Amino acid sequence: MNRHSRLRAGAGAATAVLCLLAAGCSGSGSGAGVHGTPGAAGLRDPYFPKLGNGGYDVSHYALTLAYDPASGRLDGRAEITAKATQDLSAFNLDLAGLTVRGATVDGAPAAVNRAGNELTLRPRDDIDEGAEFRAVVTYDGLPQTITDSDGSKEGWLKTADGALALGEPTGSMAWFPGNHHPSDKASYDITVTVPAGVRAVSNGVLGSEKKGPDGRTTSVWHSAEPMASYLAMLAIGRYDTTTATALGGKVPVLTAADPAVAAKSAALRARIPEILDWEQENFGTYPFAASGAVVERDDDVGYALETQTRPVFPASSFDTPTLVHELAHQWYGDSVSPATWKDIWLNEGFATYAEWLYAEDFAHTPAQKSFEKAFADDDAWAFPPAAPRSSEDLFAAPVYQRGAMVLHRIRQEVGDDTFFEILEGWPARYRHATATTKDFTAYVESVADGRDLSEVWDVWLYGEEKPDKAPTG
Ligand code: ARG
Ligand code: ZN
């Protein structure tokens, strides 16, 4: 008996005593407590209030998937290991589309209900606060493409020869049930079976890739470090792959390119180790056990995404600045993740600033020049980076350009030594965790020895008004 079931037996006994005293109690000997309440159906994110769920914390997802490109059908089994953060009578998972075939909690069948993107599991026995539990959901169907309010497509994207699963900000619910808010990070094992002729590429370290007697190939991908679900990725199709190592031989690099864009992306794919060396020099220890990239045809995906360890690119944006940007996100966004979607500028501001720094080091363009150019663009002033007006704004110019301007203003105020200490210290302080904008400003103030940065926050981070001119330092 583990600690969990012992706790549960204790709760059941307490219930039985109460039943003796109360009139009309059923006296069911199942041990089902009456103490639990349902977990919240959402985490009240400012832009997606229903995203994520309350009452538990996921520590691990084991996804076992099979996909058939010909029919477009996905068969899935999600095993979710979580810890209850309250006494739970039921809890929700986010899932868009697909058909749920069954669910268990700790091996016992659970009642399933669906309403919109909320999947509710009611376990046979209540779960005690602090108890670890395992939920298994089996499901299948034709996964959906989700169109974001800014018009971008995410979730499940069918490609010419397979599919691509991407999830920023909310698309991961289209391919597996989970707690799909960035604040609940977990480790992942993703096992995927695909027909002969195609391969499956996902996040992290490739554990094994084996052909079965039926000709299908099963590959197993491990992400040991915590990952926000929006950074989970699955690419199925024909790929030309390369392997290498980076960072002193410690980090395996696996790249995959659609054959149509393999040749033209090969030279830049080969430069990932060199860019990681430069980034590690500037941002501190690389936070993950693997790296790489997936390069698709432009028809297959409309934007690049910093999926954990292995970002995805459409061929036409697979260029040096974008590669620098998506690899920088591994520190800023993937390791330190936004606590809510309102904190997205912490991702995009840093990744954009990484491009400015790279241009400073390798293209004779001082960051001051990039700052002045961004400053001059009125699109960057539509709203403050720390306050997107709606979900449509999450990936708009102010988040990227003004986000980077905030960092440059900090650099101007604190000087290069302290600034580079911040670049490295911030992802070290919140490594594999989540952080808010307030965490960031408090952190910067803590290392800026008493300097008054209120103008940077008031004007550049939170202010509506564009200043008359760009400060020169
Ligand atoms: N985070 C991506 C980047 O590196 C952009 C994602 C765009 N997604 C969207 N739904 N608009 O810039
Ligand atoms: Zn980005």
C-alpha cells in the first residue's frame, strides 16, 4: 500500500463514522469519501480563462499515439500522472474534438463528461489533497486544426505527407488531453507509431525507433525536463534527418527536413551547434538534453515555433535570425515559461533581443541601431508589451519589438556588465519554472543595486505613450 491509498483508506474510515451518525447515508463500503469537490474548469488566464484546470498538478504525460496519414485518424492513449492540490471529487482536462473511448483513474473506470473543450473525469473514489494519481484516457478521431484569433493555424495541421502538431497558445488540446496552461509544466514520453514510408519526430531525446512486423515504425521520445504543453510538438511525414552533437559533445542535435526543402536548409541546420555555443556563452547553461530543428514546406506551416528542444520552421523563415530567435526561446520561454499568457513579452522580447545581440556580434549592427529602428516603427507602439489588449495581440509587434526595447532600456540604465548578468541570471533563477512580469522586474531590481528603473517600467513596459525620441544610453 502506498502513501496515497493509505490516506484514502483513512478518509474512507472517517466517512464511515460520519455515516453512522447521519441519517439516510448509504453506507457504501467503497471507501468513496464525500469530502472532495470538483477542480476548477480553468485557471482564469487573462486571455483564455478556461485554459488549464484547477485542483491538480501534472508531473508526467505518457502519450501513446498512432497516426495514419491516409485516413487522417489519430489513436491516442494519454497517461497523466498528477498530484491533487485539493480534495477532488472530479477534475477536468482540456481536449478539443476527438472521441473519448474510456478513462480510468488509478486503474478504476472513471465517469466521463464532455462540454466544449472541457473533459471531466469523475473517479470512483475521491482523491485526497496531496495524493498522486494516474489518469488514463483513450481517444481517437480526426484531430482538428485550430484557428487563433490572429488568424494563425495551430493544433493539428495536415501536411502533404503527414501531419504537424503545434500548440501555441492553445492548440495542444487538439491532440492530447491535459492541463493545457503554461503554468503546469511536466515531463513527457511520447511514443508514436506511423505507417511504412513516414517517420515521427517529437521533442527531446529519441529513445528508440523500431519497425514492427506490420511494417509500421514506433519511435519513443523523452523529455525529462519540464515542458509547458504548448511546446509539445509532433511531426509526421517523410523527412531527411541529420544528427550531430553540440555543446562539447553533450547535447545530441537531430534535425529533420521535408525532402522538398532538405537541400536548401542543410547548411543552416548544420550551424545549430555553433549558434548554441554562442547562446550558451551569453545566456548560460543550455537547459535541455537535446536540440535540433524541423523544417517544413511553406504550405505546411505559416510561422516558426520554439517547440521545446526542437523548434519548427517553414522553409522560407529558416534563416539565421529566426534560428537564433527560436533557439534563444529554449532559455526564454521554454525553460523560463510565462506564468500566464499576459507574460508572453518575456518570451518574445528576449528572443527578439537575442537577434539584436547576434547582429551586434556578427553583422556589425549595434543593438542600439536595432533599438532605434524598432522605436521608429509605429506598429510597435499599438499597446504596451506587458498588456496585450486581447488574445489577438499576443504575437503582435509590441510584444516582440517593444519587449526587446524594454531589455535594451535596462541595458542602457544598468550597463553591459549587469545587463549580461541579467541575461544569464534570469533563466538560471527560473530554470524549468514559470515566471510573471512582476517576477522579472523584481529580479532586475534585485541585481541593479538600488538603481531606479521606474521610468523603464512605467514608460517602456506598461506605458501607452510613445516617448519623443529613442534614448541613446
Ligand atoms: N512564438 C512564435 C515565435 O517564435 C510565434 C507563434 C505564433 N503563433 C500564433 N498563434 N500567432 O515567434
Ligand atoms: Zn518568438
